[in-house]
Amino acid sequence: MTSEDLDLVYYCDQCSVARAAYLIKLLDGELSFCAHHYNKHKEALDKKAYEVIELNKTEEAAPILEKAE
């Protein structure tokens, strides 16, 4: 997956309205699901998917520590 792939906007394949929160990689293609539909189908997806990518995830900045004097 490249940074260009992360810039794409994915919509849920189930409802087509909500923005996708997960990109599921399968041997024969990809699926995009909002959090609601991912959780609804998670058990079946866990059996078929070889990779699940959480989209729009932001990394928290590391806390700045004070220097010892």
C-alpha cells in the first residue's frame, strides 16, 4: 500500500453512504466497510481476509519529556 492509496476516499460497500473505516484485502479483491458494517461482518471477514487496514487512523504524537538537569 502506498501513500497515494491512503489519500483515496473509500465508501462503505454495504451502505454506500458512510465513509469506510476499514479496507479488507481478500484473495479475490477488496472490500471497504464503515465501522458499523465491519463490526457486523467481522467474524466472517476474519476467516476470509488476509489483511485488514484501518483507514483514517491518526498516530498520536509522542509526549515531550522534560530534560533532567
